[in-house]
Amino acid sequence: MRALALRHGLTVSGARPSLPAYVRQLWSRRDFITAFATARLTAQYSQARLGQIWQVMTPLLNAAVYYAIFGVLMDVQHGMPDYVPFLITGVFVWTFTAQTLMAGTRAISGNLGLVRALHFPRAALPVALALQQLQQLLFSLGALVVLLLCFGEFPRPSWLLAVPALALQALFSTGLALVMARLAARTPDIAQLMPFVLRTWMYASGVMWSIAGVTRGRGLPHAVVLLLQANPAAVYIDLMRFALVESFTADRLPPHVWALAAGWALLAFAGGFVHFWRAEESYGRG
């Protein structure tokens, strides 16, 4: 049968293309990816009375809760006069990564009808959902800037560093979304486990406190301190704080921070893309 099919020019339906061909197919669908992301963003809060305002309210409410617990009750803001800008910047940046990963877990399982009905590179779905979260973050940054101004943080040249920092974080988060999309397509229970994984990762990423301040004087092994500082989520949060918060100076950054940020972004995106591509023919089947 295989010889007969080859003689008549038939090919396997849904077969995985080569990696370069797959990249070209994905690029040719860039308009679909952008339109899909924008449509999902518009529809996300369409049933809520406050609509798109929730894009800003969600991280703000989270920041208020974290401030009440960690800033007031646990007093981790002691010795940090810039604690509120420090906290809200961390919450906004962390929310982007966490929401992108959660969206990735639903990229295939939440769009099975589309996957089974149409032929297109399946990577378009997690990439579009990651783009949706980036659009939401950019929308929310307006509120972040207003809050920073209210707490005495005014625009200066270092704010421009937020652009490359966000670009690297977006690459990193998209790569992880591609990994999670493949894993969750095969094992849907991962979506139920992810909130616990993300909560643990958040506490280890210095969203509510300074990693350098918490680890100083505790006698922790140097390797553990370096591991915490090299945590990719912490790296991107620290870069954004360095860009936007004046008192968060370079001495509070881990060594070789930009090299770390670029390395994590390239490793996650390239590795995640190849990992997802290798299972291209299996999505939506079974």
C-alpha cells in the first residue's frame, strides 16, 4: 500500500514537516496568530460588567493582598523605602509569566475543535495565547506607570531597559508555553497541578521580597544563593525593577544578569519550539 501511495503522489495526512518548513508555515500564519490573540483578549472579560478593566484590576488586587500579608503583617518591607513600587512591579511581571504558562496548558485541549477541523501548524495556538498575555501586560503597564508616578518614581533613561527585558521575558514565557502545551495535550491533569507549581515558583522568585535581603546572613550555601538568583523568573523581575525603580540599583542584581536573561530566553524558546514540533502529528488525535 505504501508503494502504491508513493506511485500516485499521495502523502501521509497530518505528517510532521521538517523544522525549516514548519517555521515557514508558522510565519505564513502570522496574521491568524495576531487576530486570534486579539480576539481572545477582547472576549476574555466580555461577560463581566467591568470588562477589560479586570486586566488591570487582577494584578492590582493581588498586589494589595500581598502588601497586606507580607508588607504589613510579616513586615518584609523593613528597610525598603521603595517597597510598594518594588512589590507592584514584581506582581505585574510575575503575572505575565504565570498566565502565559497557564494559557499554554490549555492551548491544545481547549481548542480541540479547531485542531481537528483545520490543518495549520499547531504551534500557532500556544504562540497566539502567549501573544494574548503580552498584549494584556502592555495594556496593564499603563496602570503600573501611573502607580509608579504616585509613589515618586518618575521617568528616566533607565526605563528604556524595560523594553529588552520584556522582550526576553516574552521569549522565555512563550517557550515554556510551548512545552506546557505538548505536556498538557498528552496529560491533561497537568493543568490541575500547575497552580501549585506556579505558587511555589512565585515564592522562590522574590515577588514579595528581595532575594538578596532574605538570604543575607542566613548561612545558606553559596550554590543555593546563586540558584535562587539565577531563577529565570527572578532574573526578569529584577531587570524590570532595575529599569523602573530608582532605588533598585545595579548592586542588587545577580552577576551577569543580562547574559542570564538572554540565555534563559533563547534556551526556553528554541528548546520549547523543537519540543512542541516533535509531536506535531499527534495533537488532536486519540
